[in-house]
Amino acid sequence: MEMAFSSLYEEKCPFTRDYNLIKNELKNIDDYDKTCIETAFHGVNQMVLGEWGNNTACQIILVTDGSTGVGPMSLKESLSTLNQRTSKIPFPVPFSFLSCI
């Protein structure tokens, strides 16, 4: 599965082992409004659970623009508010399934 992310996430191709398909989709990803890695992690969690549930281990490869983001949706902000979160809005890592990032 390939997903593009910013303040939202979008599935670009389904789960596959076709590396050529993945490479082609990577070449066609556009720039979006901002970098929000937390959004990407929420998206990965939703998509993996939707496809396989929580009993399948997954390897996750995160390709970014090199930025951790700026402002309220940045990785710095996400990590600095970990202790202030409620169970309704948890940080998505660790995932609900076995994984390796």
C-alpha cells in the first residue's frame, strides 16, 4: 500500500508486492499543504487494520520530504503533547498491530 500524506492522507495504491507499481506511484506523488507525520501514522493504522486486522505484522517504510512539519501538526508538537492526550485522541504509535518502521 502506498499513501501520500499532509494534513490529510490519501491511498495511492493498494497493498502490493509489485515494486514497479510502488516506484511508479512514488514518482507521481504531488506536494501537499504541509508535513504531518502523525496523520500518516493514523492513516497507516487505519489501512492496515482495515485490510488485515491486528494479527498481521507489517513493515512500514516512511518516505518524507525531510521536514518534521511546522506548527500544531508538526512532529515536535505531537511529541510534546503526548502526556496531555486523552484516550479519544491517542498518539498512533505504537500501532495496534505488530510493526517495524
